[in-house]
Amino acid sequence: MADLIDVRVVEDLAALSRAAAEEFARVAAEAVRARGRFAVALSGGSTPRGLHRLLATEYRDRIDWGATHVFWGDDRHVPPDHPESNFRMARETLLDAVPLPPGNVYRMATENPDAARAAADYEATLRQVFGLAPGELPRFDLLVMGIGEDGHTASLFPGSDALRERERLVVAPWVEKLGTFRITLTPPVLNEGANVGFLVSGEEKAGAVRTALEGARDPDRCPAQIVRPRSGSLLWLLDRAAASRLSSKSDR
Ligand code: 6PG
């Protein structure tokens, strides 16, 4: 269990994206040096856009893209060219601009009308790519995470049964508030990560950040709290606005 949560506060979204790109490049280099490959699960939403753009430009030559394998922590149940697709966002801001071998990109089959089937297929992909024995968990070198104003992370929303999933690697919960299915990695996979990094920007997230880091532990109410890597690093990268409601004495 991660006993120490590293919380770093930077000025603004631009600084957050740069700090995230530095971490991404550092973890990638360490993974390739140690294991010959770098397995990363990207986050969706909009916050990672700045990180992606830096990775596609200034940091492009610092990453061994040939040894990099790209996955997703979650995606929306829409076709891959849909405006809400996390895959599409990553393709537009990163994947089309870097020399990743096409076979190194593992997209969730979100176009499948049967979301549960898409989740099961992604789980099979993880088992195959990571060479997992039954009961074994994939250990991502890096998981990039975000948090919603309601405390959700990946597509683990408050009150979701997915928060109690202990066996499956990927599930497709119905999200009542959104009126849609999502496809998401489960808590055991998130907590098997070697390095987990939350990227959070903006005043609108300050309440969720305070609850996640300083509130009573209640992952059902604040799913981001469920992310405590069993034997990995946990970094919360915040800009000043997102950190604005943290108490200065908070021991993290
Ligand atoms: C998604 C994400 C989700 C995201 C948060 C924050 O599919 O939306 O994986 O967990 O990280 O909703 O999103 P923003 O970065 O857009 O605020």
C-alpha cells in the first residue's frame, strides 16, 4: 500500500503538463532500461491534452516510442472517432505525432454495442500482452489518472459496483448520471501500477482534491481514494487552483 502520497503543486496547467511530461519521460526511460519496454495507461478527459502535446513535440525524442505500449485506463462507450472518445483525443493530441508502432496501441473496442463484451475483450488483451497467469494482475509502469468534480477516477463513479470488483481486470459499468456504459480498468489493476500519477487542474476540482487527500476514507463516495498502489508510487500533480482547498498542514 502506498504509505506516502507525493503531492506536488505547480502554478498552472502549463506547468502541470510540463511536470507530467518530465515524470512520463523519467518513468519511460527507467522502464525501458529495466525491462525493455514501457507500458502506460492513458487517461481521458481534457486535462491530459497539454501533457500529450508536450510528449508529441518537446519530449518526443526523449521517449523510446518503439518500446512503448499504450493502453487506456478507461474509455467512453462510443465509436473511436466520436468527439467524446478518449482514444480519439489521444490519437489527435499524441498518437498521430509520434513513431509508435501501430501494434503497440491497445484501444478498447468501444464501438462494440455490447460494452461488457468490449470489457472482456480488453481483459483478454491485457492477459495476452502482459503474459498473465490466471489470477495475476498486469503491472503498468505508469497509469495517468484524472479526477472528476464528483471524485470519480477512470470510469469508477461514486456508488458503482465496479469499486468492489476484485477479480476482473476490466468492467463495463452503467453510469446512471451519464445514462451510458463506460469501460474501465478495475481497482486491483490500478493499484498494481508501479507509478500512478493524478493530473488535476482548476478551481472546480479543488473540492474533490480536498476530499480525496484529506477527507475521511470513503471510496464509495470519492472513488479516487481507492487508488493506493500496493507497491508503487502515487503522485498527485496539482496546479495551484486545484490545490487551493488543501489545508497547509495536511500530512500526505
Ligand atoms: C474520462 C476520464 C476521467 C477523467 C476525469 C477528469 O474518461 O473522463 O478518464 O476519469 O480523468 O473525468 O476529466 P478532465 O480532465 O476532463 O477534467
